Amino acid sequence: MNSLVSSVIGQDLDRAARLLRTGRLVAFGTETVYGLGADATNAEAVSRVFTAKNRPQFDPLIVHVPTVDAARSVAADWPKAADQLAKAFWPGPLTLVLPKRPIIVDLVTSGLLSVGIRVPGHSPTLELLGAVELPIAAPSANPFGMVSPTTAMHVQDQLGAKIDYIFDTGPCTVGVESTVVRIEQDRVTLLRPGGVTLEQLRTVVTNIVVGADQDKAEMHSPDSPGQLPQHYSPGVRLRLGRPTNSTPRDGLMVFGKPCDDWQGPIERLSSSGDVVEAAKNLFGAMRRLAAHNVQTIFVDDIPEVGLGVAINDRLRRAVES
Ligand code: TXA
Ligand code: MG
């Protein structure tokens, strides 16, 4: 890392807001992961996001706004399900995909007629969005295909030289990305599992189509662009399950089981087997083990319940990458 060419990290809200208003790139924390933000009404600013991340333009960005009213000003339709879900989970880790208004430039949505919108549950960032008074497009602040950042330093390490400012709002508390649901009139489809669980969604909207499992078939269709099977790569081979034998070059992410005889470096996702704690630790643990120069990272089985669904989704993609 070369400090002469890297961006500045700080907590200067006015500076972050000014840069965003003038079309520059600012990374900021949310409750899920750090985002790389740009003015969603400015095509030149948005194109800088794709360039900095080396992200293909068929993968649409999520637009961040501070209030439900601001969300309604970028959505062309606001069905009852949107109202119910927004009331129940915003501010929070839920993205609603709705018909878009022309104010959001086409590059944000990869030419789709819909836009993903969310109100993040993180007060410094809500303040920033309120001060900017513009919808902010922000994908996770990592190079395309890599693990998402959960601290400002993670952003600095991977993208520091390519962006204008990193608004440091502390470590992310949820640790996996938002849940993405598409709303078409009364039909609600889960496109990506995330920080709000399916069980939680179903307490508000009973009839939810689970679309995430179809993504392999649909990944090049306009339905779920960007849900590529290869993603979240720590840059090291990752394998699901714990083998009986290990070497000093095998890393392990522990979930709920003792590990006295493991030879290599260990990261505890959760000693007590808590999926919420494991989600929070997941991406940081992957990064730290990769930095140990291990050959393979093994990860204990995580139950497919609650946030475990989002964790397993990310792990399966990391194995493929
Ligand atoms: O928690 C999060 O959602 C984080 C923080 C920064 O907000 N953002 C994030 O963005 O994870 P990103 O770009 O890494 O993932 C966004 C995903 C896309 O890959 C795409 O599948 C889906 O959201 N998406 C966005 N707009 C969409 C649209 N109009 N239709 C369908 N899917 C969409
Ligand atoms: Mg991402």
C-alpha cells in the first residue's frame, strides 16, 4: 500500500458529502458491509464506481437513501408490499427492487427498468445521506468478485488508491450484505439472502417466492443480474466442512466445535454456535486467514437457519471462485 496514492480515511461528514455532491467516489460504512458510493443521478460518477471495482456493467447497483420518502422519490411504483416491508425493516439490511424513475441513471440499473433501493440501518451513514440530498448508488466496496469489506481498513487495502475518501463509521455490525427482494405488484421474490432472514420477511409478507436458488439458471437473464456463482473470493481455496487431519498450512473457521488438535491458524466465527455472531465475523476471518498464507481455508458446517442461509450462500460462492 502506497500512502502517497491512497485515499484518506476519516470521519469528516461534510467532506464526504461535498465529494459525493461533486461526482466523486466515497466509501462509507453501513450495518452490513462498506459501500462504494457515487451520485446515482450522475452517469459519469456512476461509471467511476464500475471502473474502480472493475465491475461488469451488467451487474446493477443498489441505491441508498435516508428515508422512506426519499425511496419513494426514486421508485416509480410503491405497492402495498413495499410499504409493509419498508415499515418493518427500514432502516435496515433489506433492499427492495422496484420500478425505477428516470432520475436514476440507466448505468446504475444496468439498463433494467427496476432499481434496488435501501435505507441503511447505520446512523452516521443516514446523516451523510441526509446531508448529500441525492440518492447514492453503492455496491460493496471491494474489487469485483472479492470478499466484501467490513472495516474502513479493508477498503483502504483493496481500493484505497482508486477512491477519493473513506468515511470511517467503524466495523460493520451485521457483516453480510442486505437481503434483496423484488416486488412486482403483489409478487415478492427473494433474489439474495442477507441480513434480514426469510423467517423475518414472512412475518410481514406471507407469500414470498424464493428465487435465490434459481440463480444459476437465471444469472444471465435480466431477472437476477449479478448473482454470479463465483463471488466472495478470499483469494485462497475454500472448502466446506472440517477434515480429520490438518497441516500447518490449513486454516480453519470454527463454528461451535472444539478444535484442540488443529495444526494451522484458526478463526472463531462463533464458539457458541451463534449464526448472528458468525455473520459478523465471516468476511474478516476469511481475510485474516488468507493473510496467513494458508493453502486452504476450511469452514465448519453452518446450520441453514436464520442468518446461516446468507452465510452459506456466501461460502458456496467463495468455494466456486
Ligand atoms: O448490504 C448491501 O446490500 C451492500 C451495502 C453497501 O449496501 N451492497 C451490496 O451491493 O451488497 P452489491 O453491488 O455488492 O450487490 C447488489 C446486488 C447485485 O449483485 C444485484 O444482484 C442486486 O443487488 N440488484 C441490484 N439492483 C437490482 C435490480 N434492479 N434487479 C435485480 N437485482 C438487483
Ligand atoms: Mg458485492
